[in-house]
Amino acid sequence: MYAVVSKEKIQLPPGTVMRIPGTWQDYCDLRDSRGDGSIPRIKFCNGEISLMSPLPRHGREANILADIVKVLLDSQNRNYEAFTLTRFQKCGYSGKQA
């Protein structure tokens, strides 16, 4: 499978990481072209757009870590609430400021 990145389609083989120069508007266009999909993961920082298509093991590893944390919290009788990921944005700003 070849990598394809356009405003109409983003297709990356599993395990691919791409970094391309771009503007905030380029980032928003690419992000919106995914629709409700979460793959590839897209980030914007300091004029660079990062695209990452995770391997299946990434999801398994994250799930195992979450299970370990839950077991530890349960063993200590600590209350916790699990939440899904949420993205907040301020137009023109990345999540990490220099």
C-alpha cells in the first residue's frame, strides 16, 4: 500500500509516520477530511503537520496499560472514572506551545 495524502483522501500503511510543512488551515482541512475516523492520527505544531497510522499493537498496548491502572486502583479501593479522548482546540494554536 502506498501513502496517499490529499484533501480528498488520506491513506497510510500501518506504522507510517509522516511530517509535512503546513499551515493551521491545512491541518484543519486534513483533519476534517477524515470525517468521524480517528486514523491516521493528525497533529499540528509550529508549522508542521504530523500524520501517524498506528500498528494494531499500539491499541493493544494502550488497552493493557489501562487495564493495569484499573486493577491497581481497584486494589487500593480508589474511585475513578474512565473517559474517552477529547480534543480541545483554539484556532491557530497547536496543543504544545514553544
